[in-house]
Amino acid sequence: MRHGVTQRLAAIVATAAFALSLAGAAAAHSRPETTAPADGEVVAAAPTVIAISFDKPMRVTTIELTGADGDAFALERTDEMAPVTRIEATPPPLPAGRYTVKWRGLSEDGHAMSGRFSFEVRP
Ligand SMILES: [Cu+2]
């Protein structure tokens, strides 16, 4: 039954190759590395810049800032949706409170990515 063993081996090799290709695809994502403010950070002064750094270029398609009650705060950005490793957006003066930043983007490998982080302004 050598033939059967060869077929099983071929199937195992094909499965391993497929798993490796999935791992390779995952590793090619651009990922957020750090944010400013950091997720969960409590800041005494309202931030004048909201920033996200990525390990590889990310085309950020939306970035939104909302307060705890769901109010949206307009962010001014200058990246013009070009792929960037760091996006900086300027918020209006922020009163004390909790805020959430939500973003969506296209990774360097074309995959859709999204994330969120929160911070609190507590003077
Ligand atoms: Cu990817």
C-alpha cells in the first residue's frame, strides 16, 4: 500500500503549505503599534493631537472621535488618505470626559483593518 502512504503524505504537505500561506498573509498586515493618547490613558490636559502609529503603511479611510454620550468631535487630518505609518489628527478643544477613537483602514497587503482605543481627559 505504498501508494496510499504517498497520497497521505502529499495531503499532509499540502495542508502544511496552506497553513504556512495563511500565517504569511497574517504577518503581512499593517498593524497599529501605538496610539496617542495610549489606550486607557487618563490625561490631565486635553490632547492637541490624536495619533496612531502602524508597523507598515496603512491607508486610514476613517478616523472618528466620539465622547461618552456618543457626540462626534471633528478631527482634522492632513494625510489625505495616503498610506502612512503614523496618522495625526487634530481634535477641537476637548472638555473633561471619556473619549473613543475608532478607525478603519486598508493594510499594505490590501486587507481591511479596524481598531479603537479610548482615553479620558480628567483635569
Ligand atoms: Cu493582511
